Amino acid sequence: MDPDTPTHFNAILVGTGLVESIVAAALSKAGYSVLQLDQQSYYGDTWASLSLQELAEWASSHPSAQCSPPSPPSHLLPTGQRFSLSLLPTLLRANGSAIDLLVRSKVASYLSFGLLNGIGLWSAEEGEGEVKGKGRVERVPASKADVFNHPTLSLVEKRRLTKLLLLAAGQDAFEEDQRLKDPSLTFQDFLQKEVKVSPAVANSLAYALTLCSSSEDLAIPALHRLRSFIHSIGRYGPSPFLVGHYGGAGDLVGGFSRICAVWGGGQILGRPIEALQLDSTPGIIVPPSQAPFLVHDTLPPPPSKPSTSSSDSEVKPLGIPVLIESDKPSSVFTADWVVASPSHLPALFPTLPTSTEPPKSVHAIVILPEPIPFPPPREATEEDYNEPDSNLFIFPPKALEESVGTVTALQVGPGTFAAPAGSYVLYLSAPLLSTPSPETDASTLLTPYLTSLLSLSSSSPPLEPLFTTSYFSHPPPLPPPPSHRTYSSSRPSLHSAKRR
């Protein structure tokens, strides 16, 4: 690298995940010099959206990931770059702080969304000769009109549900309701003992509308989620959820990274990062970003200046060596502050103890040759109904595995630009209610749920996955010692900038 190249920034963001990209965009737009670093060759970190080949490479380096078959089928490889497979599939509520942030920050101009077609709740088949895993999926009523048009609900239950929806849709604090005075009241107990709805209706509300992870979820937080759900219906259409195109979360990351670059921020991807250097000598100062257009009524705050004093009470710059060219020494970039993604902490702090905490959730990405059938709206005729491009299947906690909480299965098709024509993607995710044994893999836990969904299809021959990747997600590593001047983006604690 040219020795005259400016290398000292106000802030260095290590990682290009969603949190780091939002921080980078905000700092850059406020007038600070920003550099984003990532050892991967793609944006997103744990939020990334990958092509088929990139997913297979990622799985080969992820300790808990298994692929079936071990490599992608040859007939999928010619269109492998047209897949956009999200490691962390995300739905956005149509009304809320997240969508408002996208609009205010102008990131929304880089993105596109579609409406989620519907939510279906799985229930086991009842009666003699019941087969474990066999069940049916019923579309969940999500509005007052859906409730009144539902044929299986009694008039009394419709009246009770309407009162609950009116309570949730209002503006009054839930704590003022006498039935919710107990802060330890679970949502299931509130529905069945206070609202007095049937267990089947309670499951629909708890797991399909408020997305509770278990029967122990508290009532007031669940009611807040139900309020957000109701307020989202009708903003952009009949569905409360928006499905991001091109992989969803990965495209969100790209939008914020573009905002950072527009305002003068820089990014270096796909280069090895070495251990953090304390008290580095600052290089040439990078000038603050220049606004391409005026958006502030007042000027942004002046950028911070690196300390040149040798006093122990003054802030010393932090340095990060980056191997830009393999045949040359690493280039050291310095900054007043470093924001680090949890996945990059082991590179910055090689002596950091390895996290031994058990996995907290389990995931699977499944590529299918055709969609799993989803129940159409009750008013739709068979001739007019077209298979939608996105829908959500919900399994209640412990439905097929005792250690697995609520399983969400998001199915997306070519209309979301997540897969080429003739392919569909199914994302299964669930929290773990107990620690799995060391010999249990992710595939073992989610296979019963995948098998149950595949059995809903009447295809001949039976519907089979083309390619499946299963994996656990683990808690982030332990944070660095407090004397380090870093901020771990998954833990809201800002460490002191002064050396003791």
C-alpha cells in the first residue's frame, strides 16, 4: 500500500453484519471517517445472503453445519449464482421502528419487498391410528373480518376474540387491565383462563400471531407483539409482514453499507485480519466524509481528533493489521474507536477464551423443486388461486421434538428473487428449549418437521429436497477485558477509552 495513503479513521467497524452496517452508515453520515473490515469476501457476516456455492463453502467451515447431499447437485450449479440464501431469514412488520428507519435513512430506496401471503399453523392429526409427524396446516385468521368469517369458531369464541383484538389494537397500557396485574402471568394462561378461548385458538394466537417461542412466554410482551401485528395489517396490504427480496437480511446489510459508502465510508473485504494492537502510532488522518447533499439543519459535530500526547491519561489509537497483499507485510489501520462483531473477536483477541456455551437455536435451509402446498383463503376458488411466492408455516413448541421450541418454516419462491425459476427455498428455525447431547446434530432435530411438511404435498413421486444445509447458532464469544477500547455490537456496553 502507498505510504502516503491515509490510514487513521475516527472509527473502524470490524464486521459487515446488520448492526455494524447501521453504525457505519450513521457515523459516516454524521461526518466521521469510517472503515469497515470483514475477513469474508461478502457482506453480511452472520446476516449474509449467499449463492448456492457460497453456502456450501460456508457450511464446510462452520463446525455444526451438515449438508445433504454433501455437495450441491450438479444440475443446480449452472443457476447457483441466482440463489440468494439467507443465513438469518427475516420478516419485517409493515408498521414499526424497523421499517421507519429504512424509510428515514433512505435505505428503502435500495430495497424491494413483497407481502407475506399467509400464516399457517400445523396441528397433529387426531383419532385412532394417529401417526407421529402426520398433521395438517390451517390458515390462521389475522383480522376481525377473518375471525367473523371463520367457520369453525363458535359465536361465543368470535365475540371473545373480537374483544381481545380490540384490546390489543388500542392505545391503553396493558398494565392497566386488571387481568394483567400479575407480571409473571404467561400468555397461554391469560388466553385460556382470562379470555377463555379454546386451546386450539390459544395456540393460534400465541404461536402464529405473536410468535411466542414457548408456553412460558409472558403475557404483556406477547400482547405488545400482537398490537404491533394488528397495527401492521393494512399499511401496505392485507398482510402484516414484508418479505425482503434477494435474501432479505443480506440485502438490508447491503443497503446500509451503500449509505456508508455514499457518505465517504470505506470497506475492505476478503482480507485476513490480525490481532488488535493497543497504543498504535496513528497514520495519516483520513479527512472527514463530505456530504453529497445537505440533510442537516445544522452542521454535524466535528470529528474527534487522535491523541498525540504520551500521557497515560490520554486516549491512544487502536491499530488493526490487515493483510492486503499476500507477498507484502500487513497494513495497519488505526482508529480512535473500534466496533467489533462478535464473530470477529477471536481474530482481534487471539487469547480470548473460546465460548463453551451450548447452541441456542437450530436452523435449516432447504431447496425444493416445487412448493409445499399452503391452504388458500376461504373465499378463493381453485381456478383463481395461484400458489404464492411466500408463506409461513408454524409448529407449536415440542410438537415433534421435546427440546425444540416454536418452529417457523418460511417458504419463498422465484418471485422473491431468492431462487431461480423451478426452485423454492424453505427456511426452518427454532429456539432450543434444552441443551442437545454432543452427538445430536442440527439435522436430527429438524428432520421430523421437514418430513411432516413434505408429506403435505400430493406430488407423485413424493416431494424430496434437492439440497439441505442444517446448523446450530451459538452465543457470541465472551467480550474482551474492560481495559480495551472496543465495543462489541451484540453487547450494549461501551468500555472506557482511557488507559489506567
